[in-house]
Amino acid sequence: DISKEFLKFDESPEKMVKNFESFHKKTQKKWKIDIGYEQFLGPEIFFNPEIFSSQFTTPLPDLVDKVIQSCPIDCRRPLYRNIVLSGGSTMFNKFGRRVERDISRIVDARLEKARLRTRATTASKKMEVNVISHPMQRYAVWFGGSMVGSTPKFHSSCHSKADYDEHGPSIARHS
């Protein structure tokens, strides 16, 4: 809860605020920065985007759930068990645990709603949600791109800007 985080910082800011200082690599000027609320407001944008922008209001866990729900029904359980984090923004402290908790709550609420709607006497099998963090998480996107780029078929599937300008987005569709 974001209000609890604010309270923690307000009660003892000297414990919670982190100070960093160093020198600029080129100019050698000394710089200093104090990081307070930013420690939890940075990752909070993924879970409560409406506090930063009225244009984007869908939290990341809702988005992941919506994408999985749009897949064929027989693929959903394996997808919920294999949510893989990638990119530097997923490296925040306890980020994976929070994504897993929020998606689990969404799924559990949907299952309970379905049980009540059908008046089932027994609960359906619980959906296992597993968010995977891994050592290459920060560089996974770049690593995946380099793997695709190193395949022999990669260059035959590339298109020039001139081709794209001539044919439009349909040039990238293979089906």
C-alpha cells in the first residue's frame, strides 16, 4: 500500500533517505543526490499508473492477466506458471513477488466469481501463478535479440526502410 510507504518515510526520513555522490565522468564535477520517495514511486508506476498519468490506467498485473486470458483456454495454466520477467525495470526490489501476488489475486477473484455464478459446491482447481526472475533478467531482451540476429534466417527476414516506405506495415506480416 502506497500510503504505508509514505508513512514509513515520514516517520523516520533519516533512515529511509539514501544519499549518493560521485564525480561526473567527463567534467569531473562532483554531484550529489538524495533519494527518498522515489525508491518506491519508481516501481509503483507499474501497479498504479493512474497516479502519474490519466491516459494510462491499466496496471501491469491486469495487463498480463488480460493477455493470458486472450489465449486459448488450454494454454492458460502453463502461461500462468511461466511468467518471465525481463528488462532493467523489473529489477526493483520484490518486483516479481508483487507481480505474482497481484496476478494471483486477480485469478483467485475470477475463479471465486465463477464458482458463485455457477453455484458450484466445490471449488475449481486453484490456478498456480509463478513469476520467474533469473540472472539474465536485466539483459534478457538484448540477449534474445542477439540470439535472433545470429540465426541464418535473420537476414532473409529483414526489410529496408525503402521497402517499408513502399509497402507499409504489411511487409512485416508473414501470414
